[in-house]
Amino acid sequence: TQLLEQSPQFLSIQEGENLTVYCNSSSVFSSLQWYRQEPGEGPVLLVTVVTGGEVKKLKRLTFQFGDARKDSSLHITAAQPGDTGLYLCAGEEYNFNKFYFGSGTKLNVKP
Amino acid sequence: ETGVTQTPRHLVMGMTNKKSLKCEQHLGHNAMYWYKQSAKKPLELMFVYNFKEQTENNSVPSRFSPECPNSSHLFLHLHTLQPEDSALYLCASSPSNQRETQYFGPGTRLLVL
């Protein structure tokens, strides 16, 4: 069992569609981060959410941190082929000072 | 370019070989990390260094030996590896004690035959 569960594991969509990926846990996190990793490269940090209920926008990407700080979502509007990659959530468990990564959602956006 | 470089990018080695992976960061960070990324598994944190001192070793087998001569450089010495050690090895750095702000290198793709 992983502390951070991401769903779906795989997602293949057409260009222009909207999508949401999820990062869930039964534990509380001090903060959660979202990374995108392209093939042959390391993960690149997209955003950090810190406050319960927080919403952050990065162009067509919208990130939300759950009110209880146990989960997060990433919504992409009008997906483009350049959005293709592995999306990873990560965070530090509150009060335990342990850092975890989820296993990721592999997104493929077809032209 | 994230400011973290890794060499080599690809490595094939036999089980009896000794090799080293190198990581260098140009971001002025004081913390450096080694991760292992295998297919269908989350990133596994292997080692953490803060101001050149090892602060975390997550039960990594002794055939992996890290070295951090200064805050900008991190090595992973490999010796007598097993085929199941084949993976992408990622280095990251962050400001001291700020794991939420990690910058990753491109990784070294390792194949152990």
C-alpha cells in the first residue's frame, strides 16, 4: 500500500479534451507538490499547494488541495500533445517529516 | 535545464563491475538526494545529504555507496550490482530542509547485465 495513491494510472485522450487526475491519501500532508516528467528526463516541479482548500492555476492547469490536506487534484483544460508525460504528486506527511512520491499518472495526449 | 546535471546519462554494466554516477548542482542548494525510479513503482528515496552530511539512508544495500564531497557534488558508487538494480537513478537538490522545492537532474539510465 502506498501512502499517496494516484489515479488513473494511465490516461489517453484526444487533443482539446479536459481531464482530471487525482492524488489521495488517508494521511494529512503539510504540503503537496505536482511534478511532470517527460520521457528521458527528471521530474519538473509544477506547483506546491500548502493551505487546505487552496487552488492554484498555471495556464491551462488547475491544482487543488483538499480541505483536510489529504488529497489533491490536477485539472487540465483543452489538453495539448505537449502535456504528455508522467504526472507525479509528492508531499511531506504532517508531523512525521517523511516525504513520499505517488506512483504517477501517465498521460498521453493524441493530436 | 534545471541546474542539476548528471553523468553518464546511460550506463550498461556487468554484475562484477564498479562504476560511479555523478551529480552536480549549480543552484547554491545545500541538500542533495539520490532516488531510484523503477517501472510501475513510486520514486524511492535512497539517500539524503544536508551540508555534506548524510542525514538519511533508506535501508539501501551496501552495494550502493554515496559520497558527497561538497554541497554541489554527489556521487553514487556502484559495486557488484544485481539485474534488479536496473533503473533510472535520479539526483535532486533543494535548499536545506526544503524537500518541497526539489530540482531534479535528467537521471542516469542504468542497465545491469
